[in-house]
Amino acid sequence: MDELPRAAKELLALARESHGPEDGAARERVRRGVALAVMASAAGTAATVGGTAAKAAGFAKTSGLTGAKAWFWGTALASTAALGIATPKLLELRAPRPVATATTRARPPHAAPAHVPQANVATPLGPEAAPAEGALDRGSLDEGALDGAAPLAPNHRAPEQTTPRAQSAQPATTRHKAKRGSASKLGRPAITAPAQGLGAEMALLRGASAALEQARYADAATSLNEHAERFTHGQLNEEREGLRALLRCMRGDPLAAKAAERFVRSAPDAVLSARIKRACKLGETP
Amino acid sequence: MTGATNKLALGTAALASAPTRSFEALYEAHFDFVWRSLRRLGVLPAFVEDAAQDTFVVVHRRLSDLRSDASAKAWLFGIAMRVASDYRRSQRRKHAVSFDADRSPSHDSGPFEGTAKAQAARVLEAFLATLDDDKRAVFVLAELEELSAPEISEALETNVNTIYSRLRIARERFVDFVAAHGGLHG
């Protein structure tokens, strides 16, 4: 192929780095939105709080809040009030969606998602879950939080609504209007947590996570112990043990480092592993 | 990256079946590329953040499809293309301009690099708006992202001969466009 003329080459050289994100925070916002969407998709019918994941993702972007399982185990612990902030806000949303970013910006309607959570399940909120809008710190998605959720593809399939569009790499955003949960005003859970199932597990571990963030170690331990007792074969046992390892480090347990090392060795891909390594001052995993 | 490091700790058997690149590593390495690609594929600035999110959600969901010997950029671009296509359709429905094509390239050839870059970006964007989807994709990947023909072929799921043909046409039009708009010089 012939060489381009000089003027064309010069223009390309100058334009090559153009059109990138101008806002340095965009990377983090998108990361959080993705985490939320992944959580909503992974949780499927059982665990999505009563609201649209689309609006949740959008809300996450505008307010800095997220609620994804992957985010939850990585980010929530680094984002002091995030869990408490996110949960009540998510509860006021209308219907669960796997992903979207229904921000205040005008947004084009989009292809149907590959999977759409059906159920609206909220989790009970303690008084500590009072929202503090915008208080979300940078999450730890850069520490492999989403990697922890990566196994979603091979071994944790969210319920899929296969449509012709879903066969291709359609974005998972949706305009699907899932059924409404009984949306509540901010701060009041619309639906109580189920007694069993993934929603219940998440409620307990979310409580533990929030307690850790607030240095309420006894409360965190109580929640973790309850999870261990009720969910011997739970889906979030790895997350529970990760939180437990983190709790021990944060509490200054002399045996914390050993427990943390065991966890990291057994679950190197866990969302919490990076967080635990840092909190427990572990060396790099070889 | 944590994900990449952890993957190395897995046994060979696990690696054979597990994705060899973690989501986080892909995200960190290629976020800007995906963003640029979406913009160059016609997603308006107001929507590109949403489009980027949508793209990476699909990436996450389909990560196990990414072969160890595949070009990550090519694979990501393929996903971004489909996302961008949806956004462009929607933008057209809302009568939004898919590119800022109404912003004609300025002839302001200020002495500062930032101005030159901005002008180059405007010229580029205006040019990309004149191409059809196929040629635009090839041009972006070849001339801006400098992927190889086999990588582009992989990204666009099109044979290499077709890639070369489209690229040749796109380049010819680019040369004409730059000449017609005076390039970077007034």
C-alpha cells in the first residue's frame, strides 16, 4: 500500500491520542458501574435489591455508589459508607436490571440485555446504613475486585433471557421494565430480606462488611458467625472467610496474618485477596 | 495486577481452561482504547461513558471467550463496535448527530501543540463521519491504533483481503479529505 502523504501522516500522528477520556475519574466511574452490573447479573433472581440495576448503575455513577457483589467484596471495605449508602438507594429503585447507566444525561435506548434479573429482593438495613451521598471513596476494583467476579462466566451463570440480540455481544444495558418492587423512600427498606437464599447471605455479609468499615468488630463477628451457622453450604462462603480474615487483621489478632495467608492461598482470585494482603501486610503471592 | 499474578499461581490444568487474561488487567490496559474506539465509532461524548460501561460488562461476561492466542485489542474492539452501533442507532433516532460532523475543522493553526492536536482531532472526527461503518472500523484500527491486518481481520471477522481493500479506499478518501480541508495548516 502506498505511503500516506506527509500532511495526512502528520495529522494522524497528532490525532492518534485524541478522543480518550478527558475526565480522569471516568475510569473509576465506569469501573463501579460495571461492578454493579456484574453483581446484579450474578445475583440474578435472588439477590438484586428492589430496584433497577440500570438506575442503580446510573445512580452509582452520579453519586459514586455501587452495589455489585464483586464491588461489594472489594470496594465496600475501602469505601466506608458505600455499602450503607448504596443499599438504601438501590432499594428505592423500581425494578432490577442487569446493567445500565440511567444517569441524568440523555441516554439512547439500548438493545435488550442478555439477562435480566427478575426478582426484587432487598435487604434489611440497620440504622448504620444511613446514606451519606457522595461519600464513596475510591473502591478497590483496581485490586482485582472484578477479577473475583470473573468466574461468573464459567461457573456462575446468571439467568439469561436469550433473545436474538443476546446471541451477539450486545451491551447488557436494558430498557426492560422489570416489575417494580415496593419502592420506599430513601433510608427505608422496601422489602425485608428473605430468610434463606443468596439474598439472605448477602444481607448478613453486607452487614458484616458495614460493621467492619465502622470498626464495629463485635457486630461484624456476630454477622459472620451467623452466616457460618446458617449457610454451611452457602454460595458466599468464600466471601465470608475473606471477611473473617480481614476482621482478624483489623482487630489486631496475633494469628490474623496466618489466617489471612491461608485464605489468600486457598482463594487467590478472591475479590478480597488484595485487600486482605494489604490490611494484613502480607507479602506478594509468588 | 492482582488478577494476573493470581492466575500464574494456578496449576497448568487450571490455566488451560481458565481465561488467561483477567478482567481487571484488560480493563486497566485497554480502558482508554475502548473509550477512544467508541468515540471514533460515532458514540457522542454525552454517551461514551455509558457505552464504555456497557462494553466492559459484555467483556466481563464473555471473558472466557477470549482465547489465549487472540489479540485482546481486536476482541475488545469487536465488542465495542457492536455497542457503538447500538448507540449510533439510538442517537440517530433522537436526531442527535453521531459525530460532531457539524463542527467543521478549524483552520486555526496556532503554534501550540495542544491546539494542533485539537485541530487534528476535529479533522479526524469529521473525516470518520464520512465513512461507512466497515471502512471506519478498518481505518481506526489500522491508521490510529496500528493493529496488524490479521488482528483487524480477527476484530472485524472479515478476511484479510477485504480488510486491505477497505483500508485502501479509506486511506484514499482520507488523503483527499485532508487535502480538501487543508490539513492542519490554514
